[in-house]
Amino acid sequence: MTGATSHSGRRTFITKLADKGVGVRVLMALAGHKSIATTQRYIELNPTVMKAAVELI
């Protein structure tokens, strides 16, 4: 795949777990990050998940 990096796989892994409701502290530990802020930068926003969140109201 062109443009793929080792961080691409980590970003996908973290984002998929976040989309399934895994907490950011668990994601931080799995990623080996020392800062939640770093982990949060890896989580990509998913329009489908965002729409589902709004529909909870």
C-alpha cells in the first residue's frame, strides 16, 4: 500500500478500538503512550460513530 507507515497500522488499531467503546486510558496502555493527549491524536473521527452518538439523545 502506498503511503502506509507503521503509524498507519497503530492509528487504525487505536481508532477501531475507540469506535467500539474502549476507553482512552486502555488505548494509551495498549499503544505504549505516556500521554493521553498523544493517544487522542491517533484516534480518527468516524462520521458514522459521531452520528450514532448524536442519535443517543
